[in-house]
Amino acid sequence: MLAAAVKLTVNKDSAVPVRDQLVEQIGLQIASGILKGKEKLPSIRALAKRLGIHHSTVTSAYNHLSEVGLLEVRQGSGVRVASKIAPRDTDNQDFELSALFNNFLARASDNGYSHKQVADCFHRLARRAPVTRILVVDRNPDFHKLLLSELQPHFKIPVQPITYEDLKKNIALLDDSLVVTSLYHVFPLQTLPIDPTRFVVCNIEPGRAEMEVVSELPSASIVLLVSVSQTLLRMATNVAAALRGEEIAIRTILLTETQELKYMMRYARAVICDGPSQEEVRQVSGKVPVTVFHLYAASTIDLIKDRLDKWG
């Protein structure tokens, strides 16, 4: 079935390449759960025709998303969201535990495992070390401060951001950790021996409120994007460019650029910032409206807490 939810726009007059505009929009819709595993995307030619762009631009965007594990591009079957990306099934929550367990036993039996082997597996599960930390996996180190600021206030145990490469070098961390990541980073993690009961794949917020702010601004407005993360600023710029192109001016400012922030605030029509930046931004914003972007919704925090309570 073609994904009805996919909504893409491009602005050819923007300094941001159209290919990057597409990558950020599609990636964000997958990571936020708007596009789910196995959903079909428009064909390369269909999307190119719909957006009025060259098919090679769509091909480049699709291929990039395929390389990072978010899309599956197959000859004859089209382009789909990667089948291994499977958010929690919220439409089927009425399975009885006994039915799930019987299905598991049937699959174990069909694959040649004995009663003793299954029992040994459960005994190992019962003897495992309790969770002592939350590992938040993200490939971008400059994202880590942002992840830590959003998650640590909600948990008593330490939250430790880490890259896939560092986790791969320290596999022993998995023994007593709950691993949290977004759909952006699931693909490489599938190669590690992560306990699925201690692995939470979170949707990130799609930024609807922030995009609405950008969409409603008058032409020639100046918008400040303020963050502790250069990566977040780049992603936000690409999305904003797809919405408005050169109709508005986007100015990205790292939180450390305090003088630049104070100077540009005189001319800004709106400010969008991340959580770690909001206190300093509000101190100098005056009457300029400030919108704070959060990666994680309250429901995501509750999901992590629930997993810790039941499987930690």
C-alpha cells in the first residue's frame, strides 16, 4: 500500500540542495513514526514528476536513505520503508501472554530447540544483571548533550549517550544497560547482541509545531535556530528550506555564540531553540516569540520507564 501520510515539499530557489531537503523530510517522517516499516513510497519517477524535479535527485535521496538503513530500494517492488523498522504495534494490544508464549514455543520447536534448551534460556534471563544505566545511542557526538538534557531529569539511574562505534568497542556495557535509540540508528545496532527486552526504539518528535511557526511567518522574516548541536541546526535548516526556501532568512546559531545571538535577536521575527538553549535564549529574546523543540514526547519517556519497570 502506498504511504498516504508521506507529505513532501521542495523549494528549488533555496540554497539547500533539493536532495538534502528530501533526505531530511523523509528521514524525519520515518524517525517520528509517521512512515512505518514496509510502507511503500512513491516511485522515483512518480515523485520526481510530482515535485517537478529531475529523477536523479530523487534517486540520490532514496539511495542515501537506503545506505543508512531507512529505506529498501528493490528492482520491481519499488521503494519501501525498511521492513526491519517496526515501531510498537498500537493496534493489537490484546494478545494474551499465554498465546504469545505458545507462539514462541512453536517457533522454537520448529527450529529444532528442545524443552531443556528453552528452559536454560529462561534461567539465563532470570540470572542476568539488573539495569544500572540507560545507553542512548546516536552517531552524532554533538547530539549527546541534547539527549542527556532531555532524558536524565526523568531517571534516577545514569543516562549515558554513546556512539555505535564506541558501544561496539565496549560490548560488556550491554550486560547491565537499557539501550535507547531512534529509528535513524537502528540499522547498525542490529549487528550487536542486544537483549530485545532491553532495547527501546523511540520515535522522535516530527517538529510539527516548529514547522507551523516557519510556515506562518511573513516573507522576508528572519528566524533564528539556536542549539547546542550543529547536526540539529543542519537538519532544521534543510527542513525549513523545503518549506519556505529563500522567502525567509534562516540564521543558525550555536549556543556558545553568545554575542551573535544577542546581535541577531534585534532582527529576529521568531526563535526556535532546543531544550538546553532555552534559558539563555529567553534571557535575551525580549518580545521575540520563542518555540522550544523537544526530541522526546512524554509518551516516549513513559515507554522507557515502563520497559525499565518490567524488564530492568
